[in-house]
Amino acid sequence: MHPASENFLLLKINICPVKDKVTIITGASSGIGRALALECARRGARLVISARNIEKLTELSNEMSSMGADVISVRSDVSIEKECRNLVEKTIEKFGRIDVLINNAGISMRAIFEEVDLNVLHRLMDTNFWGTVYCTKFALPYLLKTQGSLVGVSSIAGMKGLPGRTGYSASKFAMQGFLEVVRVENRKKNLHVLIACPGFTSSNIRNLSLTKDGTSQGETPLDEGKLMTAEEVARHLCNGIEKRKRMIILTAQGKMTVLLNKFFPSFIDKMVYDQMSREPGSPFT
């Protein structure tokens, strides 16, 4: 094959490799965020990892440094505006630019709306929605300079309302609407916006899900061994960033749910209700 053809093929496969790209990942201490950090490190990104748990962040940072990654960790609670501003400032102080922002930090819940304390919904919105808004607001000027990638890790729950997850679905629908508007507003500035919607993924998000009174659920109601791994999700997301995709919907079940909901919404209403009601400890039983 002619060298020019090989280069063209490479560009088609990896339009914008993450190698050497300054990448911020929120919620990086566990689950999908941790897997994303390690995957980006393997691909040669320069990383800023953030979460509330500084001990886990430090442990992850040390592991990534041993891989040769250029990484700093910044403790941040994304529900607090000034901490999101600080996260961006620390990134610029260290690296002088931002190429990729991955809004991954999130919490979940499981309780029916009739019984849930409204403070639980506030906590979901503050982290999942407002955390994305805050980080994006402060990072956007730098992303526009680099024509970089703005990523939101959403969920199938952001495409289809899931019973028992009012706050979670609402926050993810809000996140997606927000990111779509940012994409349209900046369509002439070559800003890449990726909305990623994993299906059920093996992580600790369900263990930490909030119940109706705001306490942690403690145990997952799902068989985690049958779910897509966080590492698989991370690979798909990194590929999506490199290929500058608009949307990623993951797992066969997730894709089928989104597709059928367009044509048979009543059927999918029944399907998701039946599935959630069969979960151990379901609030519908």
C-alpha cells in the first residue's frame, strides 16, 4: 500500500487520537471513571483526574504514573461550583490547555417518586446535571481554543425514563439536553460534543445508590457478572472521542430499548416496569 494511502486510512480510523491530549476526567476514583483514566493513560493522554475521595485518587494516580502517564489528581466535588472552577484552574496551571473534558461524575438512586425525599432529587441534580454545567462552563473557553472534545457520560436512563430512578433519569435527560445545546451553539467553532449512554455497567454506582431517605443502598440488585464491564465502556468512549462521534449507545439491551421506545413506547413502558419490579428489594414489590 502506498504510504499516503496508509496515512489516509489511519486518519479515517483515528481522526483525533487522545495521545498527548490534556484530558480531565471527573468521578475518576472508581467504576467507569477509573477505567477511563487507565484507558486514556494507556493511549498516552496527559491526565487530570478528579473525585471526592483523595485516597483513591492518589492510589490511581500512582498506578498511572507507574505506567509512564503524565497525571495530576485534584480533589473536587462537582456539585460545588467553586471546586469545578478550581479543577479547571489547576489543569491550566499544570498543562496550559484543555483538549478533552469528560463529565463522568455521577450518583444514582432507587425509590419511587411518591415516597422519595426531595433532597435526594436535589443531590442527583446537583451532581449529575449541575456538575456537568459547572465543569463545562469553566472549561469551555479552553476547549474552544483547542477545538477539543466535550463528553458527557449519560445513561440509557437519559433516553428512557426508568421507574424508581426519577432523579437519575431526570438528571441524565437534563445533561443530554444541555450538551446538545452547547453542541449546536458552537457548531461553527468545531467543538466536538459526545454524549455516551452506557446500559447497565458493572461498577459500584448501584452500591452507592441513594434510597428514598438519602442513605446508600449498600448492595447492588443486579448480577454484576452479567453486565458490560467498566473497561469495555471505557474503550468504547475513548474510541468515540478519537473518532469525534456525536452519540454512543452501549449494550444490546440498551440499543434495543432506545430503538423500540421510538416505535412502541407503551410496550417499553411495560418492559422496563416489569424488569425493575423483578429486582431484589424493588420498591414496587
